[in-house]
Amino acid sequence: MTDVEERRISCFRDRTQGRLYEQLADGTFGYLSSDGKTLHKVEYIEIGNVRYLPIDCKATRMGVIPLPTGVQGYGTVEKLVKEIDMHIKKYFDCSDDFRQFASLYIPMSWVADSLETISYLRFLGDYGTGKSRGFDTVGYLCYKPIMFGGSINPAPLFRLMDAWNGTLLLDECVLTDSTEQNNLVQVLNAGINKKGVVWRCSEEDNTPEPYNAYGPKIVGARHSFADTALESRFITEHMEETNRNLPIELPKEFYDEQRILRRKLLMFRFKNWNKIGLTELHAFQLPKVSRRLQQMVICFYITFVQWSKLCAGMSYYVERLHNRQMESGAATIDGGIVTAICDLHAAGFTQISSRDIRDQMKGYGYDVEGISDVSIGIRRKGLGIEARQMMINGKTKMSIVWDNALMAKLITRYIPLAIRDELERKFKMSHRPFPSAPKQGIEEDDMWSVAFKKQHQ
């Protein structure tokens, strides 16, 4: 008789049978299994000579990683999202925009293993601004939350992520070395993609071993990260001390509500884990925002494409987030350079030097003291804007080469819509072409705007 090998796992996906097995909270009976229609409780799963058993450790016995106690009906998905939204608003103070994303991020985290990419949430602010409450209300409703606070030890981090494939919660996340070599930065940069892994050498024989880095993550920090690639992976809420009369200590009612919501979210997972990602991308259109932001939010649309009202409502908040990002980008030196070049071009300048750009930015109110013409030229080149030698006022100087397609991309990235409209007006008055947006197969009256208009009639 062949010996049976035992393995400990919290979730098993049997795609051939279309059946999902999920470990329940300690004290309940093994796994809850569903094919999307029927539910069964089983003590273990046996495939060939391998027997899979629930993870039994101190973390599960203490309830450190909160698991559902069972399942419960939730009506419609729209109703479930609304219930989550009301729960967050009741106990946590954040902007309406961020709460909209958080209310969708929570159920999305429960089917993240059916997505190819995922974005992250972040609470950014000083102590006393409510970051910890954000983790209590939002983080602990996500799929199998794994909480880390303060200094991050990479060894348990990698092993817990690999074992549970849950949602990583990083509170008071301080990165003294925000470089690609930093352990946590590696996890955050790699973890946005399903193929993302980090490699570590085995303690036993120094053999390189891959650890799964993919999954939803929520970060709490006091400062932004120096790594710009990492910064672009977050939907961020800038926290402020609340003026609302929220409970200082969370009442028993809070935990009862979360227990019920966790049961409903498990039911959402059972019903949808095998359906997410089946809809082709051409079946819907993304909002007209920057390419990077589209990459950040596409996971939301893939998850909720079956529920058009949720997608339409979210598009409104995505566009608002885009405008805020553009305002932040316009305030940077790079944003000032792009705005100055566009303004000068619209005003009829055929030769635009670094000195012209710098003077124009100074007129806007940018702090360009200490920034030389050479520095402006370096930043301009970093944006991809080329220059060549031209005769300007009897002297040979470097002047920018106007590239309509490139400037269209830079305008989309750095210029807020309100300023963009003003720029377009100036271009029309000067009879100069306004940069046409890069083609992305998006029509003016696409299904997003139509759905949004219908929802708000």
C-alpha cells in the first residue's frame, strides 16, 4: 500500500472539477467546498497519494489570520459592495473616492488569484491620523489578511505569503533603503503581477528557492517612497486627523459585522472565483486616463465587468483620481517643463531653448532658483524631448524638436484636464495643431460614459 503524503494548505482549487476548497476558522470542520452551486464540508482533500489538510498552527488557533466561520447569502453584488461601503464609513474616516475603491478592493482581494495583476492601497499620513483604523476596517475584511507592523523581517514575510496567498498588511512601513535591493521593495514591485516571485537561498543547502510575491497589499506609511516605479503601484489616501465622532475603541458590534461580512465574502468567492477573467478585454473600454492608471485599475474592471453599474460608478472616481495625479504631476519640475513648452509652442515660438522654458516656469511660480539651464535640458531629455542646434538671436543654441505624438503622451501624463482645455484653446487661436491623444481604441461615447449617464439619470 502506497504511503499517503500529508500537506497543509488553506485553499485548494480543483479547476478540472470546478470546485474550490477553503479552510474555515479554527473550531470548525476542516474545509468548506463548493462548485458554485452546492456546498459540502470535508475534513481533508485526497488527490492520488497526497492528502491535503488545513493549516494547523499558532496563527490559526489565535485567530491572527481571521478566516470565515462559514458562508452567508448577500443578495446582489451591488448590495454587498454597498454594505461594505457603509461598514467602512461607520468606523473609518476617509474620502468618498478612496472609500469607493476600498469597497471594491475588498471583494476583489477574495478573487485575486483569478486575476493576472493587482494594484495596492495605501494610507499615507503621520501618527494619529487613522492609519491603524484603516487596517481594522478595510484590511481585515480582505482575503486572509497577514498583518506586519514596524520593522519587516523578510523570513516570516516570505513564508507566510507563500503559505497563505492572502492580503499583506504593512503598517508603519518605513523603508530606510528604498532601492531594488531592499527586501520589501522587491516584494512590492514583484507582487503586482501573478508571475512575480522573489528568490531566496535555502537555509539548509543554499539552494535558490522562489517565493510567491503576488497578491493584494495594503500599506500604511508616513512618507512616500523614493522608488517612482513603486509609487505608481498605489491608490493612496492622504490621511488627516478626523473631526468625526468615531468610537475610540471598536465595539463588539464592529467585530460581529466583520464576521458576517467575511461569511458573505466567502460566498462571493465561491460563486465567482472560476468566472473572473473570462471576459475578453475588448468587451469593455477603460476610462480616458493615463496608461499607468489604466494598468492600476484594470483589475477592478476585470473583476466587476459583469456588474455594469459598479464599473460605471467607479469610472467617475478613476477620472477624479487621474485629475489629482495630474495636478500632482503638473506641480513637479517635469510637469512645469511640459506645460511651459506647450504654452510657448501655442504662443508661436518656433525655437524654444532651456532658458525660455526656465523663464516661462518662473512666470508660473515654479521654484527654479538653483536650477540651471543645463539642468532643465537634462530633465527635458529625460522626458524624451529631443533638441538640436539652431540659430537663436544670432547665436547658436539648442532648441527643442516638437513631436506631436510624444507631446500628446506627456500632456496626458502631466497636465490636468482644466489646464489641458486651456492649452487646447490657445493652440486653436494660434492655428497650431493640438497634440492628438495616442490611439487606444476609445470612442467619445463609449460604453463607460453611457453606463455612467444611465446610472445617474
